[in-house]
Amino acid sequence: MKPGMETAAAFLETHRYAAYLGATVEFNKMEGLDFNEKDNKAYVAISYQEKSMLADPASPADDIQLPKISADRVYELSFQPNRKTMDGKKISSHYVPVSMTGTLMGEDLSTPDADGNTANVDKIANPDNVVFSQDMRTLFIAEDSDKHENNYTWAYNVDTKKLSRILSVPGGGESIGLQMVDNLDGHTYLMNSSQNPGYVGYISGLPFMGKDKK
């Protein structure tokens, strides 16, 4: 690090500079994030628990050592105020995460089921967008997965711990665009959309279309 270039590094080489300061840069495919104000927690989706999140003794830093789960999970972050940096400086924020635990986990299948799913359809797979309803105490999760033949949107009540599949999008489509409005003129709204219905994948780098499964 050249003297006086810390600010430039923080904005132009954020990932590398974070590692330079001692932060872990091993999280893989981190996606949506939302905040639970009452409990002072946040929920973050990590789509694939693979690659840098696995144990790697040859890596310069190997802070995260988790088993491979391609369907992955949603994590819960707990915050505390009045925390300090590693060199003892006060952090002027109430939103400093002090713990991170897996709240909802997908389940890979060793062999596809009768419908071609490679992850358990009663659990989430490759979570993408997440949004939290403060009034309903419910986390909504949208999938972007090739593990489920149809991607789903889920509702998870953080008090009862009940997970409910509430929406299925056309085969190959991604569930996206979650928005939550708890109170608009006395009504509650959850907005959800889908893109790429019928999309299957790539052949020689060129996209091709498939038929909807369901």
C-alpha cells in the first residue's frame, strides 16, 4: 500500500483492500439482504456454499471452512452497538455484525427425484432476493436456481420458524423483484416477478430455450 492511497484503494480495489485490512473475502455468491428492525438482525442470502467457502489449506486465508451445499442457505446476522475495530478504535454504528448463523438451509439430493429436481423441493435452493415484513415478522425468499425445476418464493416466520412455499414460477424462470409494503392505506402488498421462463442453460456459450416443466 502506497502512503496516502488508502481512500483510493477502498473505492477502486474494495475487495483487495478489505483483505489487506484483515477482512475475510471468502464468501461466495452473496445475494439479497434485508433488516429485522425489532430484533436488530439482518438476513442475507448466499446462493452457493462452494469454492472459497470450503476448507482450503493452501489459501492465504482460510477463515471459512464449511461443507459444500450447492443449494445453500439464508444466514442471520446479529448486530451490537459500541463495538471496536481490531486496533481498538470505536465504530460509530449500531449495525456491526457480531455473529452469523445459518437460518434456512437447502438440501442437495444425491440423485435427481422423479421430476428432475436436484435439491429437496420442501426446502429453499439458491436463495436470491430476500425481503422482511416487519409487521408480519416474516422473511420472504425468492429463488434463482437450477436445482429446482420450478423456482419458488417462500415465506419464513421468524417466530414460529414455519417455512411455507407460497409461489411457483414457470419452469426455468427465476423468481425476482421481491418488494414488501406492510401498510399502504390499510393494505399489505408483496410484489414478486419472474424472468427467463423456459430458460435452460447454455450450449457452446449460446443460450437456448426449453419447454416449461409445469
